[in-house]
Amino acid sequence: MVKKWFVLILFPLSLPVAGRETQFVEGNFKYAILNEESVEIVSFRNDSSDNISCGKTLNIPRSVVHGGKEYHVKAIGKGAFSLNGDIEELVIAENGVEVIRDNAFAGCTQLKHLVIPDGVAKIGYMAFAHCHGLESVWISSTVESMGDVVFDGCQNLSCIEVDNDNEYFDSREHCNAIIDSNDRMVIGCYRTVIPPGVNAIGREAFWNCVRLEHIVIPEGVKCIENSAFADCVRLKSVSLPSSLEDLDEADIFGGCVSLDSIFIPAGVTKVCNGVFRGCTSLERIVVDSGNKVYDSRKDCNAIVETACNKLVVGCKNTLFVDGIKEIGARAFCELVLGDIRIPASVTSIDSTAFLGCKSYASISVDKENKVYDSHDDCNAVVETASKTLVLGNGLTSIPCGIKKIGHGAFLSTSGTMILPEGVEEIASEAFSGCDRMYSVIFPRSLKRIGKYAFWKCINLNVVKFRSSVEDIDEYAFAGTPYQIMCSKGKDTGE
């Protein structure tokens, strides 16, 4: 009986209230009701007028009256004013808005000066990203959290100031950056001068800061986090401090295409694969001779893990010196390479070591190598036991006896690729990014084509099958003009 009364009491409460508004329009804005007291701005109003304009200045009110009831304007909604090219000035009433949600003003290219007033506590992910005209930012004392890459792509941002009374962030010594209460720099710009006392450069802190050309990281900084300087395309020089211990997160300097040299201090004990992904101008890598974990032996222009003789990071001028046993994952990721000569000592090459690279030069393996070969002057690296071609380019002549084209094997090729009889498998991403390949002819022996095997071969128009293929991944030809016109396994031969 008790259970029945419980249901009877709760059931009416679970029904929606008929006629209750969830959104309304007042003035220039559409609002969403959050609760009995507060609303969120969703967007400009959308009515019969083609263009809703409030001039070059956008005023965000503290409150709004609708239906005789006053509501607190608590938030600016996700993407509410994104891609608006008219807004030059943003005025948010003090002690009004508390939350600026993700992408709220992303792409407002004419916005020049930004003041985040008292009352705002949270700024969302990419809230002001790609505001290309933005020059200055002032953060009030009430802001307590900021999402990632808030100012990503704000290429003209040169002045960043945080109110001195803010307990969560500061911009000490007028450094033109934002530092959190843990002394971690979270946002920088091209005029940032990193001050003493900072112990870490945060995730994506300078990401896509395209006007940054030089940076000195001061003593005291121990780690640099994921993508901290990624895609800083004009960054030419970086000075790393002796206090640095950790480069162990991906893509820290990824896409820094102007960076030409780097010195790794003695205290660095962790280096992540792909830390210099796509640094196509990087010519010189030197590890301090006092480093106990890594070395750059014989001026090889690489970072080698000393204990296991593993090459973990290379550049376009890397020398594959004798004594190297392994070439690690993503060691040469997205680089343009010259001659590649694998010494006799190498016993392991990771399948992603050369992922995304380009090479139009010679490739060879020392004749004394017991694991790999380049027989018949094939201009390739072949894993002898498995008969797998693991590295090749446009000069490669695939020798007889090859059974498999390995993962990410071809750095480049052009014209027509004719695969010889005997090849049974083309692994994932085997020819990925070979944008000069126009046609490919498969052998009768082929049984499998892996995922993204020809991904982004943007000129591949002609694909010739000489017999049926047992297994073709549905994404094998993704990003190419070619479209598979038959189902997997169907005979497509002559």
C-alpha cells in the first residue's frame, strides 16, 4: 500500500508543465531559460528580418525582462556569436554573465580588444579562437577556469593582462601570458616573455601562435606538455633550460616548420616519439654530453636512447651511425628525407618510424645486416625473413619474392605502380599520401588490401585488378578519386 501511494504522489510531478516556455526572444537576442531565475543567450534573434545588427558594438545585458519577469543573463551559449564578422567591440555588463561557453565568439575576426569583466567565472573551449583581429585581452579577478585553446589562431594577440586580485591566474611581470596558481603557463602569445617561477608550459599554451619566432624557456621549467608549441610555423629558435626533465608528451613542437636546430639539456630523462613531427627545416639535434639517458653520438643529429641504442627522434640530416639497434616509433614522422642508409647493427624498425615522410633519394641496407636487406639494388628496405618491403620510395624497384608491402612503407611514388606477382598483402597506409601516383596495377597473387592503404593518393584514378581479392578494407581507397565499383571478393580481373 505504501508503494502505491508513493507512485501516485510522484507520477503527476513527472509530467511536463503544459505551455511552459523554454526559449524566448527579447531585443536582439534569443534566450534559453535555464531555471526560474536565469537564462542563457543562444544567438541573435531569428525572425523575418534578414539581418539582425546591433552595430559594431555588442552589448550583453546583466538581465532581461520577459513576460513581466526579470531573468539574470547567466551565460553566453555555445557558438552563440561565432563567425560574426561585424562585432568590433564586446561589452559584457559587470556581475552579469558567469559563463562564456565553448566557441561562443570563435571566428569574430573584427573583435580587437577584449575585456572579461567581474562576474565571469568560466571561459569555455575555443571561446575566442580565430579572432584574427584580436590584439589585447584583460581578464578580471573572478575568472577561475578556462578551457583549452581559448585564443587559438588569434595571430595578432600581443597583450594579455590578468587582474592582480585574481586568485586562480596571473600575468606576473607583465609577461603577456596567463599563468595558473600552480605556476603553469596556460596561455601565451607572440610577445610573451616567460618569467621566472614558471615550472611548466601547459598543454597547447602557444599552439598555432603563428607570429612567434623565438622563445627562451627560463630555468625552473621542468616539463613542456602536449602540443605546447605545435604549429608555430615561424618559430626558428627555442632555448631549453637545464632544469628541463620532460619532453614526454606528443607533438610538443609538431609542425614547427621553421625550427632549424635544438639542444637537449643534460637533465632531460623522457622524450616522446614524434616530439618534432613535421619539423621539416630541422637540421641539427644535439644532446648535452652530460645526459645520462640520451645521446647524439658521432654528431648523428638525432636523439638516441643510450641504454638500448634506440634512435627515438631524428631530422632530415640524421646519420644512421653504426651501433644503432632500433629505429623507434614516429622517429622521422612527416619529414622530407635525403639518403637513408641502414647500418648492419639495426635489428628493428618500427612500422611508424617513417610515417608521413617524403623521400626521393636513395635507400639502402648494409650487406652485413642480418635482419634487413636491399637485394637486387631495389632502393628499399626489405625484412628478409618475412619478405616484407618495409620502406620504399619513387625510386624503388620492388624485387621478386616480396610477399607484403608493409605498414606505411612507401614514402613517395609517382606515375604507375605495378606490383609484381607474389605480393599477397598491402598493409594499412602502405601508400598513404603518395600524391603523385596516378594508377596502380595489382598482381593475381594479391589477397588483402588494408585500411587506408592508398589514403590521400589524391591523383589515383586508375586501379587495375587482375583477379579477385579476398579482402579489401572499405577505407582502402579513402581520399582518392577511385571508387570501388564491386563488392569485396568479386572477380574484377580481365
